[in-house]
Amino acid sequence: MRNTGAGVRWWWIGGAVISLTGAVLLARQAIDEQRALFETDARIVHRLLSQQVVQHDAILDTLALLQPGPEAPGATPPEQRLPALYPHILSVQRRDRGGDWPDPALAGAETASRQHQRPALATVELGSGRYRLVLAAEPTAYALGIDLRAMVPWAEWPMKPETSPVRVRLDHAGQSFTLQPGDPTALNTGRGWRFEFHKHLAAQSQPFDVVASRQMGWHELPWGRMLAWLAAVALVLTALAQWQGQRAARRRAEELLRLGQVARLNTLGELAAGMAHELNQPLTAVLANTQAAQRLLADEPPELDTARTAMAQATAQARRAADVVGRLRRAVERPDVQGGVLAVDLAEAVRRALYLLEPECQRRSVVPQLQAVDMVTVAADPVALDQIVHNLLMNALQALEGVDVNARRLSLSVSRADGQGELIVTDSGPGLAPEVLPRLFEPFFSTRAGGLGLGLSLCETLASGMGGSLTATNGPQGGAEFRLRLPLKDAE
């Protein structure tokens, strides 16, 4: 039997896997997109800040190349005009030849600058967002005081500092300065997916680390698209399930129609056989009597031409009636089951019948229980076997209609017994009355109103024609028990 219930479950399990896989892929795509956007913005930030610190080196190099000449007393040194040109430069200090720095940190930075032949950091106060940079040169050395926040080119900044969830800061020697706060709530929860970016600025003289971080929360996943995907898969699965159900129902109806046609043909054959048996006896007697009368009439007195003619006509009509009945019997006679005997899996035949009768079982709230050992192959005509099993199951289902729903049981057992394949069909119905059992397989005997009484008779005839048997009794727990036995194919 094709387990349609299990098939439907597998449909929905497969659909759930497809739905979840698609939703995960959509979520992963969104995460990858946010990660790529984050990395792009972080690289732009690194490039912009690197350009700024490289510019500081360039300003100092320019001041070193353009050493000041003699200045008029009281005149403003030209380098003091730099803060007006570069707002992030807070101050410009100089040490002329023979002079001293006002801050020992500047003197130490000049020594380091002379040693490394590049600008050097003097003091770093990232907490207040400031630092000083010194370049050793002759005859004049220079120092720049720089404001970190003011040096950021906000016009070219790739994010909106007020609303962006990305935190950007500069780190150096355990100090940190936040350029963009990001979303501290999301960063502190640790829920979701965390993106990180670390890279040194491009100037060796200002070895700051650019650190960018972002916490992507669950609420940022594309729930709309994910739900739309789930709904689309559910609609497709529903349509496929309906199509599968309609297809199964159509196949079941076609198979039932085929079995019904075979059953009607076999029933008609059984009916014709019974009619022929019943009619042949009186027709034979009529024929014998008319022939005897013809012989008597042929004796003296010989003038009975009219009587002889009438008797001859009666004889002809009787023979004609017998011929008509014979032709009817030959026209509807059952096929010879022995001619179509094949190797048939008995349990599979039962499963086919259960599949065809699944709607009938559901309508009666009956769940058949099938117990089958390893493959039991019998010698049988497949169509005749299907018809027998179908009739036995239908009889059992009809017997269960008068039983309380909770007490309805239908058990089927397939096994080997006494060198034959055996099918036992047991129901929890009212069972068979003692006076019914002896006549159960008689033609035209039925306990149901409107029944022809040919179903079980036909099944018994078909089973006998295949070398088997069909018997009935009451089960030990009540209800009817039908036992079908057929010769094993391998035993032959």
C-alpha cells in the first residue's frame, strides 16, 4: 500500500527544510551585505584619516625646507598663520638654533625625530583629543599641536556620525579617542553579529590604530523577505499537496473502477452460471419428454401428422432455448484464472487494496493494522487476488459500521502456514451467526438487505480456481475472521 500519510509528511518536512534553508540564505545574504558595507566604510575612514596625518608630515617637511630668514622686530612669524589655514592645527611652535623647548617632552621628541629622520610624537592626550608632533631640522625645529576631532574631514565622511551604528575610534598606547559613538546599546548587548576593523594609519610618525566596530542585531535581518519566502513556499507546497491528492484520488478511482468492472463481469458470470444450471434441467426434461412423445406418436395409429409436427417444433424450440442459454454463459463466463497465475507478493496485494480503500477507512474512522513477515510470494492471478482482498476488506468495513467508533478494529496478517501463503482478515464487528456460517459461501445468500449474495461466493470460487481456499469463522475476541490461503510460488 502506498502510505499517503507518510508521503504528505515527507512533503511538509521537505518544505520546512526548503523554507528554513531559504530563510537562512536570505539572512546570510543580509549579514554579508552589512559586513561588506561596514568594511567599505571602515576602509574609507582609514583612507581619509591617513591622508590627514600624512598632511601633517608634509606641513612639517615644508616648514623645515622653508627655513625662516631675518624677521623684522615685532613681526608675526609666517608659520603662525597655519592655524588660520588648517583649523585642526591648534598651535605651531619652533626652536631656533641655540634655543630650548619650553616642554621637555618636545625636546625628547626632537631627539627621536633626529634619530629616525621623520616627525615624532611628543605628547599624546587622546582623552582630550590632542597630540603634538615634532620635526627636527636645522637651524629651526618645529612642533604642531593637533586637534583630532577637527582634523576629521566630515564632509567626506562615509557615514552619518549621529545615526550610524558603527563606532570609530583611534587607539594608541592604551589610550582611545572616539570619533563616532555608533550604537552603544547594540555593542554592549553582544547579541547578533559583530563586525570589527583594525588598521594602522599610513604615517609612521603618527602610529594610531583605526578601530571600527559594529553590532548587527536580529531586528536588522530581512524579516519581510524571509516571511514572504516562507509564505511562497507554503503556497507552493499547498498547491503541490492538492495536486498530489487529486492525482492519488484519480488513480484510486481508476483502480476501483477497474476492480468494479471486473467484479461486475465476474458477478454476471456467476449469475449466468447459476441461471444456466437452473434452466438446463427443465430444458433437458422438456427435450427428453418431447422426444419420447415423438417416438410414441410415431407408433400406430399412424395418422397423427399434426401432433408429430407440434412435437418437432417443441423439440426445436427447447434446443434453441438451450443454445441461447449456452451462448449467454459463454459470453459472460469468467476467465480461467489458472491461465493468468503469476508470482504475486501477498502483502503488496493487501497494501494495494488498503490504498484503494483508504477513503473508506477514513470515513469510518478505521485504522487498519497490517502485520507481514518477509515477502510471501503466492501463485495467483493478480486481478482475482485484488478482487478477493478488496471484497474481504469491504465486508469487514461494512461490518464495523454498527460498532462504536472507539471499538472499531481491523487487523490483517500475512504469513506462511502449512506450506501456503495465508492472509487473515479480522474485524471487531458483531461476528457471524451460527446459522449463517454453513451458508456463507452459497450463491445468492446474503445477510445484508439488497445484497446479491454473490461476493463471497465469487471470492471462494476464485480462490479455489487458483488452488487455494477461503474459510470464515468467528475470532477468539469476537468479530469475523476470514482466512485466505494460496499456494506458495516457490513451493511449486
